[in-house]
Amino acid sequence: MSTHMPATDEAGTEATTEATSLVRRLQTLGRDDLAVAGGKGANLGELVQAGFAVPAGFVATTVAYDHFVAHNGLGETIARALRDDQAGGAAIRDAFEAAPVPPEVERAILAAYDRLGQGAVAVRSSATAEDLPGAAFAG
């Protein structure tokens, strides 16, 4: 089990609960956070906690993703595309690309970015089923 520092909200203050955080700093993550941060985020958190020199960073959590999907009604779009459309992947991708980021998610991400100093950053996506203890998925 990993040791976690208190989670912070988008303003950098201690959050009431990690479960509702839209954004988490890397140092608050560890191997127990695959479901909220994906494999890359959880593993980077482990490296930070082990003392490795990892650049400062943050993760937009699955809470933020779920909020994005709900805010834009994408759950039904996904279900319909998978049920009715042979090219469901394209319809889902188009719906995601056209959907606006909810204001509270945008504010949380921009605040986390501001805390990094607004320099160049690397952006990586990570599914919660990537980079698991027994498997890794390139791409």
C-alpha cells in the first residue's frame, strides 16, 4: 500500500475527499490509484514517492472524465453507437471532439497548470486498464 500526501483541489488546498477530485498532483498518487489516475499517473506517483526526479505534474482524474461524459450526455451516444452503428468508434470520437469541457473541469485543469508555472508540458493519455501490474499497452 502506498503512502499518500493529502489530495488537493484545483485551488491547491486540501480537498475534502480524494474521491471527488477533478485533478490530483502526482505526489498524491500511488499504486492504489489506478482507478482514478490510470496506470501512468499511478506509476508516476509511485516514482515521486520513491524519491525519483519526476517533473512536477498532475492528472485529470476519472472523476473529471465522468463529469465530462455526463455534462455532455455522451453515455447515451456511446451506448447507441455501440448498439446500432457498425462504425461506432467514429461516431463516438466525433461526439467527444464536439463536446465542450465543463467549466469546473476546465478551471481545475487550468489552475493545476498555473501551479506548474505555465511552461512547456508533456500531455499523455492513460486508460485505467493500461500499465497494470501484469500487463502494459503501448500507444
